[in-house]
Amino acid sequence: MHTERSLDEQRAEFSRNRFLAMPLAGLLVWTLLLIPGFLLPTPSAMLALFIGTGCIAYVGMGLSKLTGEDFLDKSRPKNAFQSLFFHGMGQAILVYAIVIPLAILEPRAAPMGVGILAGLMWVPMSWIIRHPIGWWHAGVRTAALCAGWFLWPDRQYVVAPLIVIACYLFTIPVLERRWRRANA
């Protein structure tokens, strides 16, 4: 007999995940984006930004096998919160519709725009797992990217990746500690 798990049970189950694959993917991609940020002219760095950040989800899916999260494992029961998480990732990709026209008018704004808008998925993530790290990540990331824009507007293809990297370097150990405590 098949019994349906409640949303509370699914939320608790989802919250026991490690949540390292996607932040590690983001850290890797944003770190790689420093190369075109330092070396290439703005149009080429912008293209690398859009392609690179558009690949984070796919890199994360690959890394999920290494972190034990395995997003593509079909043997696990479906979980509404995993679906919500992937919908949040889809939402983050859709915001490129805002950033691309903005970037055409002001190419320096693309890293800030992508960095802020793609980071919004951390807010519902924080609610799902009942932990403030998502709010911290999204809030600090947004504030620092805005500050970086005003302080170094001509260095955005280096400054924005460094800011996002710094946020990940704080967030990843917090997520790992949370996971270890929850699964001790």
C-alpha cells in the first residue's frame, strides 16, 4: 500500500540534504569567471559571464554525484521541496531576461545584475531548510554587489566574481556544519 508523505515530512527529508553541490558549482564557475574578467575586453567577459553562470545548474548536477546528493537519482521518492528548489533555479535563469537588456545599455552592470538576481534563490532555500544562511547569503551578496558597483564601476567583471566567491566561501562551511549537526 502506497502512503503519501506529508509536506512536513518531505520538508524535513529535504532539509537533511547536504546542499553543497550547487554552492560548489557556483564557487567554481565564478572563480573561473575571474579569468575573462581580468584578461578579456568587456564584450567577451560578458559573454563568458552569461555562458558560465548559465552552466552552474549543470555543473551542480554533476557535482551532486560527488557530494552524495545525486540530483538525478530516480530511485528516491519524489519530494515537493526538491521540485521547489529546481523551480527556484529555473526562476534564477529567467531573470536573464532582465539582465541582458540592461547589459546592452550598460555592459558594466551585467555582473552585478546576474550576481544579485541569480542569488535570489537563496531566500526560499533558507525558508525550506529553516536556517538563516540563505538570507545571509542573498542579503550580503546583494549589498556587497551594490557597494562594489559604486566603489569600482569599471572593474565589475573582477569585483563581482570576487564578492560572490567570498559569499560562497562563508556559506559552504556553514552549510556543511549544519548538515553534520543535523545528521550526527
